[in-house]
Amino acid sequence: MRDYRSIEQTKLKTDTKNVDITGISRGSRIRRRRRTRPAADRFHDLYECTGELLGQGAQGAVQCFRSKATGIEYAVKIIDKTLDYNRSKILKEIDLFHHCQGHKNILQLNEFYEEDKFYLVFDKIGGGSLFDQIEKRGQFTELEASTIIKDLAEALAFLHNKGIAHRDLKPENILCETEDNVTAVKICDFDLGNAIVLKQESAVTTPELLTPVGSLEYMAPEVVDAWVGDAFSYNKKCDIWSLGIILYTMLCGYPPFYASCGRDCGWERGEACKTCQEMLFEKIQEGEFEFPEREWANISKEAKNLIRNMLVRDPRGRYSANDILTDPWVIEPVAATYLATPRVLSRNSSTQLLDTYAENAMAFNRMMLSQLAISESRTSSSSSEDTTENPFFSPRSLNSEQMFFIGSFSDDDLSAEDDDEEPSKLLESLSSSITLCPPNSKLAQRRRSRQRV
């Protein structure tokens, strides 16, 4: 059994009763008493870097570290405290991982440290991203796709029942546990997940979401509506749309929605093109797609029916995560039909580009909308981010065996103050000067080349 330090079982060497953290709420400052940590408790005294770089994101790097005590390797997300660093947002992500403890299809956070940087210590997953593994194996069946969707739907049902929307579900954020098995998967990266909204001390299971964030080709129509100003809110069913896009692409190798202005605009090379972006948004808003005979002839009608129920334009008529789990394609054994997906994924490109094209778009979202994301539930009268009952942050009424908190908070007071502007006004001011980044992969080209045949 792995070293599961600091979540429930490990006593802290440092007395956390000196930490005065009574809650984290928007528009307030939290005063904490200064606490000095023994040198042995600092991150680099407990972990050593192996030199393996596991990933690079908008906020920082993910590197492999080895526990000096056990020799177990972990994936450590290192977040620099730069000028655009938002401490409240990082603590929100940590809080979301706390609420996901123990779920087999969600990446587990073991502990975190705050020093000159944030160090988030996760389980190390050996298989890489979903599409990368499908391509490497060279073969993939409809039965395996069904198993993956079942696991992902179970994870979403777990999240949605707690009122959490992931909002950035894409192949890059789905990891395979091992290199030789694509069907054991975990969802990661809650950077854009919404904070849990409380009303009368219970979680709101369907909170109103205001901030239009996500990765372009996986973005739901209602999120696009919010971006372009046609709507002001959406809910957790945006994740179901994203999962539908993933399922469609898993079964054929290209996405259902794509647009091209026809010029050498650089869109397919990762450059900005307002025309291509607007065309893509229009197609997503229309919500019309097809199953071309060449790639879909041997795929079951049950799989197509599930996709139709997931990619419904109106979220009120769209499947929920629980609906997916009761769909015939998921609960009844399907034929192990071999799919052309690995061949299509590898044609003229690498899956690395396919998986990472959206990171450029997310760099925009995280940089320009970080404050906006923090402010979304503040605009709702039922919103609350009180974390006094969360053992990540509050030592009150908890014994040391129940504590998750590891690492001293910085001496600076936490400022959760947000912009005074409403989200709609902020979006209006932002959209006039910046644009989302386009895809940076050959996936779009594959879709385009198929259309030409």
C-alpha cells in the first residue's frame, strides 16, 4: 500500500494548532499567526528530484520526485509565485482534490507544501495521456472505449453529485494508469473546476456557473454562448458535452466540429485566426454533426445513440452522468470491434500535438480569467467558500490523524478580494482586445482532409 501521508493517517510533526485558519471566503482577508516549521519538514528535505519532467503547464512544471523515506516516486506540481499568481485559486484546487479523496478514477493528491513555491504531491501515473496511449498501442476496440467512458462517467457522477464541474475535460486531462492498459484511467487537473457552493451548510449540486472557460474543440454550446455574450450562465452538464466529444474522437480519430476559413491563416499551426475561431464557435452553437460512413460503418448503433444523447444542444435534454451509466452501450457488453483510431491519430502527426494543442488556449484562459473565475460564485447570493469544515485548511475540532494540512502558509495575509466588475462586464472588456488560441495539432487537419475525400 502506498505511502498515504497526511490525508488521514499521519500525525504532523509540527503543532498545527498555532495556525489560525477559520475559513476562506471571497472579499475577506484571513489573518494567521506566524509559524516556523522545523527544517526536516520542508519539501526538499523529504523529497529528491529524479530529473524527469512529466509535464509543463501554464502555472508551472510537473516533475518526478522520490520520497527519501520510502523510495516511492510521485508527480509533483510546482507552482511559482509569480506576478499573476493567485493563491486563493490554488487553495481552491487543493480543496477540490480533498473532496475527491478515494475515487479510483480521479488522480489523488497526497499532500501539499507552501514555501517559496507551492508543491502539490500527486500519485505518479505511468501510462501517459489517453490518446497518446491509444496511438502507442496501435490497436483499440469499441469495447475498450465503452469501459473508458464508464469509468469517466462514474468520476463525473461523483463530482457532479458534490456540485463540482471539471470544465476542462479533454484527452490531456485523462491519464492511463499503466503503459500496457488504456482502460484504467484517471481524471486530473482541477485548475478550472468550480468552487463548491454551499447553501444552508449543504452543497448545491447544480451551481450556476458564470465564467466561460475550457478548451476550444471540447467547449459546450452554452459555454460558447456565455463567451460571446448570448448567455450569462451554464451548469455542470458542460462536462457531458466534453465527454461526448472525447467519445466521438476515440471512436474515429477526429472531432465532430471543426472550421477553416480556407486561407493560410496559421490556425492549424497554433496561430490566432478570428475567422476560424468564430466559425468553430458557430458550428458548436449549431450542434449539428454526422457519422461519416467510411469511419463509422462498423461502429455500433448503440455507440452512435449514446453520442447523440451526449451532444445535445440544449443541456436540459442532454444526458447526465448517471444517464450515461444506465445507457445500453455502457452496461451491456459490446463487440470488441477494432477501430481505425490509432491509425488516424498517428497519420501525419504525433498525439503529443493532439493532446497539447489546448494548452495554448488554456494559457489565455488562466491568465486573463483567473480573477473572473474566483469571482463567479460571489455574484450568487447562495455562494460560499467557507472551508472551516475542510481538514485541508482547518485544524479546528480535528485530531492529528485527521489532518491533511502539511506546510506552513506564507506570512502574507491571504487576499481573496476580487475585481468589482460583474463577469459580463469583464468579459466585454477582455473580448475586445484578446482572442482564444486555436488548436495546435494535426487533429484539425485530419478532419479537414477527410472532408476533402
